Amino acid sequence: MVEQALSDVMVVDLTWHIAGPYCTKLLADYGAEVIKVEKPGQGDPARRMGPFLGDIPDPEKSGVFLHLNTNKKGITLNLKSATGQKMFKDLVRNADIVVESFRPGVMARLGLDYESLNEIKPQLMMTSISNFGQTGPYRDFKATEIVEYAMGGEMYSTGIAGREPLKLGGNVVQYQAGTVAAVATMGAFIGARYQDISQHVDVSIMETQAGTIDRRMVFLLGYAYGGVLTNRWPPPRESVKMMFLPAGVYPCKDGFVNVLSLPHWWPRYIEALGVPELREDRFQNLYNMELTEEFDAIWYSWLADHTKDEVFEIFRRHQLAAAPVSTPMDVLANAHLKDRQYFQEIEHPVAGRLVYPGVPFNMSETPAQDRRPAPLLGEHNEEIYSKILGYKEDDLIRLKERGVI
């Protein structure tokens, strides 16, 4: 079997919630042996985040946890106990990378900070992911997704023009921070392995927003070089209101389509819509806003007779910019994604067989790892503690009784 790109890399994962686990998930998907360390009896708080299979809360059926922890092995360990700290250090001696997402200062109080771990494993590299970074006046502040989105400056550019800023839905901030952390981790790992440079990577979730390319970067540059403040963009049709051409999201027979228009495409629109009235001379002046209502009547009527896939196909043939607005069901059924085998089914011992998103990129010679389900809480205690650290079955029983694992 062909080895994966990171099959000789061992990662100890002390992350929870979303940003950190997504970082280590990316490493696991490409072959790294990622050992996820969770608190005995409780585990990662993401186990209590919905959606849940069947809408019934269960720590082994959280969709968020199942997705973020595929291909990882899971152990439980009480890091507040002296024995747990010793066991963790023994585990680190066998590792290449440690990734943690505790609040700044927690690892130091446990005696497991970068300096302490680097003494026992000189080539170890460590990544710390936190809300505001390991230094600075905000380092001890707590934060949520909306706080990081707002303080990073991103929220000022989103929302309705002329109204208050709004946060876009979902946990995009966390996933983006996890992606940045994974890239930074691999950069530092290459330095550790090939240049003998061990280092501590400090990832601030707020800073991943302050410099994000998602709208924010262009506005930061605009302000830095021209003193131009961010404006919330108006709806597309409003931004081209000097013409009656369609632009934006519109309803059609079975959903919505997203359309972009340019003046020199007007002859293509006439052919695509096939409406005789649009060939009349009066419709050749695209800047005659008195025709807006009349055109809209034709446009909306045409859309109501066509499905989003039909609109997509017609516009594609006429070289017009349009795309269906896909529902989650549409994405799962997408023929292109099916052809590339993007979605994969994974059998979980408790949650059962479910469909999961695939990896973000493919490599020709070192393919992504075959998908394994997220670990049950403490599922790999015996394997890791026995095979790697040499503990016997009686030792593990005693450690469990004492609340260490």
C-alpha cells in the first residue's frame, strides 16, 4: 500500500471545540498518526455540540465531533494529576508535534508548556491556538465566534448597505483558523525535521481574521494605502442599478439561481431567454431605467418556467454567468462531486454509516488516508498506553480507578 504524505508523523492532539480539531484533522487525513487526548468521563466539548443524529443528544453522535475527528485515535488522560502529566510527557517523547488549544498559561501551569516539553524532546514542535494569541493585552480574554469575527474587522464589511454590520452564519472563523494553524504547523515541522529548528507556533484566531483574504484583505489594503473605509456592499442589482440587466439571486421554478450581468452580454441574454419582445429597439438601451419593471416581468416569468439546473445549462450554452444556489441535498447529489468521489461513507460503531465531506485537496502519489471514524471516548487507551508506553492491563485498570485515564 502507498504510504500517505504524513504517515511517519506522530501528533499529540490537545485541542477541543472546532479550530484546533480541524487543524489536526487535516494532518490526520493525510496520514499523520494523531492521538487525541480527552478529559476522562467528559471528552471534547464538541461532543455536546449539535447537530445530533436523530436530534437526540449523545456524546458519540455529534455531527461536529464526528466530522472533526475522523482518522484520529482517542485516549483519555487527566492532565491535572501528576501521573497524568508524567504519562503525557512519556507520550511526547514519541511524538513529532503537539497541538493544543487551551487558554494561554494553562499549559505552563500544568508544567507542559513548550519550554518544558522541548527539554524532553529537543526537536519537538508545538502549535498553540487561542482566541487572541499567547501574548498581548487580550491574551487572557474569552471569546466566541461572533467576537472574533467582529474584533478581527471582518464583520464591518458584511451586512446590508446602510444598516448595522452583521455576522455571516456558521463557524467559518474557526475553520479558517484551523486551516491556518495546519499550514503553520507543517511549515514549522519541515523546519524541525530538515533544518533542526524546533519552535513554538502561536496562532491567534483574531489575527486569522484581521488578515483574511475573505473580503477583509482588500479593505485593509484600501484603508492602509488610500484611507478608504470599508463599505458594506449593496445587493448586486442595486450596485448596477444604472441598467435593467439582472444581477444577484433570483427565484426560479424549484429554488434560486445566482446571476451576473455585463452590458456586452445583452445579445446573449436575448438568445438565451428567447423572448421576442427583447429584440425590440427600445430594449437595446440598457440604461433606460423606465424599462426595469417591464424587463423584470419578462425575466421573472421566464425564471418561473425553468428549474435552476435548466437555467444553469441554458446560460452555460450562451456563455452567461449563472449558477444554481445549491441546497445541502443538491450538494450531496452533485454529479461533479460524485465523479471526484468527494463525499465518503464511514461506519461508526455508535452513529452507524454516515456520509462525510472529503479532503480539501488530492495528491497523486500520496493519497489521503482511508477514512476511519472518529474515536469513541477513550477507545484507544489500551492500544496507546500498552504499545507505546508499555503499560500492562493491570496498570490500566488501576489508572482508570484513580481517575487518571
